[in-house]
Amino acid sequence: MSEAFSSGLVADLVLAVMALEAGVLAWYRRRHGRGVPVGETLAFLAAGACLVLALRAALVGASWGCVAAALAGAGTAHAVDIALRWRRG
């Protein structure tokens, strides 16, 4: 288990599950016309994915710049998510 964390594999698995989640949510929206719009889904999943990328970078000992870039991406995606929700509501 220690190797799964130190190699970043655990973050890779989380990213894979998130990609599967995005696919299932997009399929459901297209099939049934209900659920969260695809753009909003991608915005909130992008924020989470960037946080997981920051975690992965930290776990594998990447530079602080890589961690900071991933966190900046998370913040940007979060801002987009909030803007989309604000416009809808």
C-alpha cells in the first residue's frame, strides 16, 4: 500500500474513477435529458481532478511549481464552476 501512495498510483486510480464518472454523467444527460449539464459536470470534475493532480505531484516529490500549477488550475476550474452555477441560479 505504501508503494501505491509513493508512486502516485492511488491518485491515478482516483483520476480514472473521475473520468468514468464524467462519462456516466454525460451519457445519462444525453440519454435521459436530465441531470447536471455536461459543461457544469466538466467544470466541477476539472476542479477535483486538478486537486488530485496536485496531490499526485506532492506524493511523487515533484517541484513546488508543479503543485502550485495544479492548485491554480483547481482554483480556475472552481471559479468557472461557480460562475456557471451563478448564471443558472
